[in-house]
Amino acid sequence: MKLHTITFGCQMNDADTEEMALPLLLRGFQATRELAEADAVIVNTCTVRQHAEHRALSRIGRLRAWKQARAGRLLIVAGCAAQRVGDQILKRFPFVDLVVGARSIERYPEILEAALQGRAPSSQGCSSPLPERAAPRVSSYVTIMRGCNYACAYCVVPQVRGRESYMSGERVLRRSRALAEAGAREIVLLGQTVNSWRDPAAGWDFGDLVRALSATPGVARLRFMSPHPDFLDERLIRTMAEAPAACPYMHLPAQSGSDRVLQRMRRGYTRAQLLGKIERLRKAVDGLNLTTDIIVGFPGETEEDFRASLALVSEIEASAAYCTKFSPREGTPAAAMADAVSEEVKEERLSRLLAAVEKRQRAYLASWKGRRVRILLETPCSGRTARNLGARLERPRAAGEIVEAEVTACTNTGLQCSAHS
Ligand code: SF4
């Protein structure tokens, strides 16, 4: 029995797909990249933008031929679009066997078990203890929280994923230890606003968790995404500076550099507050690499507002930024805002922003030429530096090794390196 997975969207969805695959792998399914030979398919969908939802739905539509080519095949549709438009999916694609919305992910093993009654071998007889994940990667994700308590005006996530819920600190540590014992060297903590994580029973906040994980044997590196600026407090800044495994890297979504737009977006912070926090973080964490997200063309954004975003990217010295045009999502407050920015203006602003960001990115990468880096190899020839820069080695070494190397050249997106023997 073979299992094929298709994932749309963010790293949280990648991690969820791996979790959803696990019960089937424990039943004896083997992972395959080939759709044609699969007996089961999991499609994990995204709905953060209308376009992402359309792509997922059209992919499900194209699975009709695969599903109908052989009796007994199993098609599972999961994730955020499954949560938002699950009924429509079942109506439009009656060949789908199981729809599991993003809010039901914790209950997925039972839902699957019930759906599989008599269809596939049971996992009950599995002799090995339930592994935390079937095949850990050198860099492994752990989703520590789900949902979001914010209500950003453009975002559909709170509607789809609900309010925040947290994995206990003890469970995060157990899972990370299991991953490290199985070969993971880097743990990437995931959550919609990952640094709002807490464990009230243990009295832990996110900084406590980072410190505890940093002391976990085998965990050489620790990253997390995406933090919310509100929870980037002094404790977390100190932790970033002191916890040995915490990487000097942060992706901190700003979304806009204009106070007027930030307020309309309901982001909960001002430009000055954001700048103050980043300044303190930079002072505490030596050589921090900071990246961000910017949305252009939010309703009512003027040229002056846009320039404030443009200026922010250089003021915070972001080495890269994920830039998107605002696209309205049905049911969000921003979709009902009257003063939309025209597509033409959005395009023009986006291309100006991208040009500035690409220039910054090239300059940042070029600044590494001739310097020494430590690369955690995810494959024999490629990996990441502690500052999350993609790096390639001239000669292969063992995946999982941390290699001292010199940067010999850089491309537009990463570093070329030569290892010290
Ligand atoms: Fe969406 Fe805002 Fe929550 Fe991020 S913080 S998931 S943008 S509502």
C-alpha cells in the first residue's frame, strides 16, 4: 500500500501533512512520490489567499481520474480550505472519502481510524512504540500551537483555525527529544504567532521553552516561526542572546511601515514600537539576520504609507522580505473596506518594493564572501548557516554534520562554500 501527499501553503501545513501521514505509515503504507502508484492520497489545503484555495480545489478536481482508475483508493482532503469550505468540497467532489478541517487535526487519528474500519490493516498490531514522526529530517518541524487570538483585518486564519491552543511544554520536549534521538539536529518550532505560546500548568512562556529545548541533548540549533512583534519581549530577547542553540535569526512579520495602515490592519503595534524592539534585539543578538513580511496595497494605502514600508525595510536592515499584494479574503473586515488600491498601483508598488528587497538581499549575501560559516548539512552538499542562509558545499559530507566552511562565492539566493577539512 502506497501513500502520496500533496501540500499547499506554509510550513505548518508541511508539518501537519507529516503528522497526518503517520497513522497510515504505521498501518504499513509506504510513502511514494508517484501519484499513479498510490493507494491513498492526502491533500493538505491552504486558504490564506483566494488563489491558494483555488489551486487546492482544482488539484482535488484533477484527482478524480486517479481515484476512479482503481477501486478502494482513499482520498483525504485536510487543512484550512477543508475547514472553510468542507461542505462544498464534498458536494463538488463526491469521490473524496474524508474531509478533515484544520481545527480537527488533533482528532485526526480517531477520525481516520473510524473511516478506515475494514479498509486497511489496523495500526494496533504495530510492534514499535508510536514514533513521534516516521522519518525525521536533519531540520525537523514541531507545531507547538494552533490557531490565533489576533484579528488582523486581512486575515482569514482566526476564522479557519480558531483561537490559540498550545501543546504542553512537556510534550514539546518529549517530541523534540525523540526527533533528536532519531537524527534531527535542528528543531523549528511552528505556530501562527509562535512566541505567544505558553504552558499555564507549568508556568512557562515561550522564552522558558526555548531555554529548555536549547539544553536538549542533540539539539544543535533552534529556530521558530512566525513570531508576533507583540510577544517579542525582554525575556525572549535575553533568551535569544543566551540560549546556546537559539539561532541568530528571526523572521518578524512587520506587514507595513505606516502607523495609519498598521492601525487599519489591526496589527496591535506602531512603527516606533516595532523599531524599538528590533533595536533591542539587534543589540542583544550578535550579527542577527532579520527578515520580514510586507503587504502592499492594503485598502487606503497612500503613496506616503507605501514609502513608509519601503523605508522600514531598510531601517530594520532586513536581509530579505516576503512581499505580497493585498488580496481580499471573503469574510474579513478588509474585504469590506471601501478605499481599495487599484491593481495597477499595487503592481507598481510591489515591483518597487521587490527591487529594493532584492538589492538588499544581494548585498547581504555578498557581505558573507570570504567569511567563515558553520553549515548544518541537510543533504550531503547543501544546508543552512546559523543565520538561515542556504549554503552549498563544493564536496559532499555527511548529512546532519555541522561543517566549518569558507564562503567562496554567492548567488542571488545563497552561498557557495568550501569546507575546512
Ligand atoms: Fe492572521 Fe494576524 Fe493571526 Fe497572523 S497574527 S494569523 S496575520 S490574524
